[in-house]
Amino acid sequence: MPIVNTKEVLQYAKENKYALGAFNVASIEAIRGIIAAAEEANSPVIMEFAESHLGFVPLDIIGPVMVREAEKATVPVVVHFDHGKDVDLIAQALELGFSSVMIDGADLPYDENVELTKKVVGLAHSYGATVEAELGTMGNPETSGETNDELIHSEAIYTDPKVAADFVEKTNVDLLAVSFGTAHGLYIAKPKLDYKRLDEIAKSVSVPLVMHGGSGLSEEEYKKSIYYGVTKINYYSDLAHKVAVKAREKLNEAAQKNIDTYSHDISLWTIDIVKEDVMDKMQVFGSTGQAERGM
């Protein structure tokens, strides 16, 4: 199946009040687990690689694998470059065949974020790809560190609905990551989600909204966020942590039974663990069974 962009799958999701999971990958095992989950759940999926993960694997190695596996999938797959700050890397992702990119200028002065986003929108649209940008602060990019308590309770990090409307109008961006109380990483304190603000943002812009920091929330929090306007949910830290914890349990169990284990055993476990967790999230987000809808 041809790779799709976010516009092709998120508009229908937005209109029908469900969200697509956007799952970061840093290994071939994660790619295989996510695609297997999407196919079994008959769900569209967004598979993404973050610029901050370049220390794990180079883009020119993992990118072609992501694109190839997405093209082989029997369900719609978006291949997304997440939290891009380097325009040259974004251009490389587009050349590799990514159908969606994110330009993260949230830490820049507002006018600079606008100009940078406009530049990337022009570039990506020439490839037929879509662009995500960010307003507000959600902490460090997609890494697995713990989230700071002060960050998730600071009013200063929240996205202003009026600014969001101005930003979308000026940049022609395709989807917008907004801050309403979530943060990247594993929570060490209960996040304070501002659903009223999220609702106001959703009503002020026409584009789908993105939740970053989707790890560690309750099923109710996910569903309320979707109800009030979230259409794309980034989910990585919790998934990556579960893989490590469950693999350790399996290694300990094998050691207790005096069973030899090998690196390829861990690879196969990882695929299964990723698949199980991703399928669970697809059910919660409401995308299960939606592969043929809105295309």
C-alpha cells in the first residue's frame, strides 16, 4: 500500500472523534512490531523517527527500512520525522520518502518559529508531505527520561488559543502540537490537563491537534483529550520502558531455569511486546478497524 501523509488519515479521524497513535521507532524490531499491530488491528498508524534518536541509529540506515516496511503494509502508514530542528535533516527525510515531517521551533521567539515553519511547509509540500509544528513547551524531545514536576504544573508552558490561530493562518501548517499539560518522558507527578484550553484551541484552528507526551496517561485522560480535539497521540517513553522491563523479566526467568538466551531472543521478544502494547493503545485511541475509513 502506498505511504500516506497525515492529511490523508487525520481529517477523517478528527471528524469522527478518534486519534491515531504515533509510535517512535529506534530499531527494526520496533518497526516490525508496530506494523504487525496495525495490520492485526486493521488500523492506520503513524510510525515516526525523532531527530533526538540519531544517537541510537542514523537516519540513512533506519529511514529506508521504515519507508520500505510502510510500503509493504496492508494498512495506511504515515512515515514521520519527529521533532526536527535541523532543516537539512528534514530535507534528508523527505528525500528518503518520509510522508510527514515536524519542524520544532517551539523554543524560538514566536516570529522566528513562524518563519522557520513557513520555510519547512514550502519544502515539504513540494514533496507532497505534510508538516507538524509546535506551540508551547513539553520538555525535552522524545527521550525516556522522567518528567519534571515543575514543568507540568507551569502555566507558562501552555499554548494560547489565539496565538495558535494566528500561527496556523500565517504558516499554513498541516497539524499542530499543542501544550495543555502533557510533557515528554515518564511522569513523576500527576499531569494537570487543561481540557478547557484544549477545547478552545481546537475551536480556534481548522487543523488536527497533536498530543506530545502521551506516555503514562490513563484511558480516561486519553479519551477526554480525543473528545476535546486531539487527533494524533505521540507515544514512546512508556513503550520503550515496557520493552526493557519485560525483556529483563524474561531474561531473569530464563536464568532461573538455566536456559541459554541469545540476542535474537531479545529481538523476537521486543517485536511481540511492541505489538501487544501498540494494539492496546489503538483500541483506546479508537483507531482499531478504521484502516479503510476516510481514505
